Amino acid sequence: GAGVSQSPSNKVTEKGKDVELRCDPISGHTALYWYRQSLGQGLEFLIYFQGNSAPDKSGLPSDRFSAERTGGSVSTLTIQRTQQEDSAVYLCASRPGVLGTEAFFGQGTRLTVV
Amino acid sequence: GQQLNQSPQSMFIQEGEDVSMNCTSSSIFNTWLWYKQDPGEGPVLLIALYKAGELTSNGRLTAQFGITRKDSFLNISASIPSDVGIYFCAGYNQGGKLIFGQGTELSVKP
């Protein structure tokens, strides 16, 4: 497809389990972002990838959270030993590499930790 | 770190009224973006602003990039029920990190 694709769209997991969330950016987009949105809240920045540069991980809330981007395309956000407070919608966005251009969002993955 | 302060947090208006919301920052941004988010969806870009002082329209939407590069506003004229949703301002810092405001939730009464 032409847009940013995220999978799964919904994920229910038990507390303590690990989860992986996937983001397929728009083809050719070199920048990729992950955000977390809790119910009724704004977008909390998690991590930013730009080309081959070291990612900006300044938003990751704990060492249980990690992300990688393989081959400059697909990205995976991993949450280890999930907690109930991790329940949120996780949004991914991508944009072309040039600063000042628009970022396009996927539909998000709704994570529920029970 | 850099933050965007968006206001108001929520608005309840009558159909047909005009709406105004704004964002301020303690530091300079080179680009301002305004997004709208419908329930269960990802944010969708409404307007992008690239130059200080720039005033841009998109249908009933008008947005401006403040002269100081530390603020922006979004106006919606003659609101309609489908304008309901959450509006976010966003800006890129020097390193390319995209930072969002807290959002303005708009409710429109028919």
C-alpha cells in the first residue's frame, strides 16, 4: 500500500509477556518515528530513526522498551515484561529525509496488557 | 526538553461558529504542522508551515507561523459537525525530532 502500515492493529497480552509491534513506512522515507498515546492523551515521543544515523532514543520510558529499524525500512518496537501501564495506542510515522516535510502516520497498534 | 504548549485543551462550540487554537514554544521551530485525529485513527496532516510569518489556508482552515518562530495558530471558520476531533500542533526541532502539543479536543453542537 501507499501509506504507513502498522501491525497488529490490536494486541492483548498478559502482564509480564514480551510484545513486538511492527511498522512498515512509506517506501523511500528515511525518517521514522514511534509515539505512544494513552487514552485521552497527546502523543508521547518514543524514538526517532533518520537514515543511518544513531537513533534518538530520548523518549523511551524504560529499558524494557527498545526499537530497531532493519535495512532502513521496517521498524519493530519491542516491549519486554509488559506492565498494565504500557496499555496505549502505539503510533508510527514516516517522512522523506529532508527536514521540514510532512510526517505521515499509520493507524496505530492498540496494546492492552491484562 | 522542548515542549509545545497548546491551548485551549478543549472547546465546545455551536455549529457555524469560528474556532481558534494556538501553540507556543520556549524555543524556535523551523516548521509547524497542524494535525487532526479522529477516534481510532492516526493523526492526519491538515496544514504545514515553513516560513516565519507565513499564513496558509486549506478550505475553512487557516494557520499562521509566528514571526518569532515560537508560536502558531489554527483557525477553523464556520465549523461543521465533522470538524469534531482532536487537533494537534507539531514542530521539528533542529535534529529532526517531531514534537507534539497536548492537543485541543473540539466538540461541535449541531
